[in-house]
Amino acid sequence: MSLRPIRRIVGAAFVAAAALLAGCATTTPGGVPIDTSVTAIGQDSRVEFLILHYTALDMADSLKELSRGGVSAHYLVTDENPPRIMRLVRERRRAWQAGVSYWRGNAMLNSSSIGIEIVNRGWTIGPDGQRVYAPYSEAQIDTLIPLIRDIVERHQIQPDRILGHSDIAPQRKQDPGPLFPWKRLGELGIIPWPDPTQVAGLETVYAAALPDATWFQQQLARLGFQITETGEFDEPTRNVIAAFQMKYRPARYDGQADPETAALLQVVNSISP
């Protein structure tokens, strides 16, 4: 009996085993050998938040600022026709997009968030001295939504942690502004959205007796905003109210406490974890 077939089998098995072992061995970027044959099941994504921005610049300046300046984002949605999604920073890396920020006990969110910038001019001052915000194109939003869904699904980001820059830094930021279609994201089930019937019912209650500043500050803090409980409708409190209104009542975001804002705040808190 020839030993050649047996030798071939043994040789093939040896090669397969060597290949398997080689597949479990790699090196760090610095060349240190490591074994990757075992993967722990106790792990998840470092990403907890998705932050949306507008660039406040045109396309050329947006790309220059986000790729060569002191700020960055993971993705840029252009204003071209059709829009492109440009990846500027890999998701496993930290982009410099949230800055000094806070939400629900979490501070400095660069390390725990993915940032998406949308090319949009932001605002200008109109003839009446009021801010005039630039609209987003339908094509931009249609391009953005699948990207949001993809990121949220892969990183298992909770719906109430899909935020605007103005949510996490209301004293200094307004983006993505009152013309960003948060309601559309709510209707698609991407973020929590208040039921208008519940809001209308509570608005009647609060029209009879509007809560005081402490109540508003407590409710805004419960939702996630960084706010100091001063018992006064001071400028920082009005800025936070305006940020909330910009998202949930973009028709009027004057920062003034009113029955509709109180009703919206209570309903949004009731549907947020």
C-alpha cells in the first residue's frame, strides 16, 4: 500500500491547522504579536449619542473647515444635487464636533458620539433685525435619514440620544436650527415625538396656571439639558427653553415660558426613558 495518499491527507491537515492558527495571530499597529482566537461576548459600542449639526458655511468652506481646521465630524452631507455623504473621520475615531457639551449626566460628548454635519448656511440677519434660517433641501434630508438609521442600528443608539448641537450646548449653539425636520424623524419612529392631542389637553391646564421657573428648570433638567435651578427665568434658562422650542415647536422659539411649551415639555418627558 502506498503511503502517498496518507501523506497528502496529513499534509493538508497540517496546512489547514497552520492557516487556522495564523488567522488567530496578528500584531498591533506597533508590531506587538497578539492572539485573537477568543472574543469576549461582554462588549458593546462606545458610541452612545448621534449629534446633528449645520456647517453655517458653503460647501467649499465646510469641507475645508472640517478637514483642515480645528473642528471635524465623522460625516458631511453635501448640498450638491444629488447630495453626497462624505466620511471625514472613521467611526472608531473621535471627531472634534461636540465640544463643551452635556446631556443627562454625560459631559464632553466627543468621546461617546458620532457627529454628522450638513452643509447649510445657518442664519443671517433679515431687514427686521431677526434671524433668518436657511432651509435644508429635501434631497439632503432624504440622504441623511438612511445614514441616521444605519448608524443608530449598528451602534444601538437610543432614540432619545439622537440630538442636535443646540441640545447639548444650548448656551452657545443653535444648530441644526428650527428648519431641521425633527418632526419627520419623529413620524418615522427615529426619535420620540409628542402626541398633539395630549399636548393640546395639557396646554389648556397650563393656560389656567402656568408653572413657575423652578418647574421649567426641573423638567428641562429631567429631559437632559444642563441647567441650573435658580428659580428665575434668567438668560441661561431662556436659552435652554429656546433650544427645546426650536426642536419641538419651531414656529416660535423665543425662549419664553408659555402654556404650550409647558405642555410639550411634560409630554416629551413622559415618552422619554
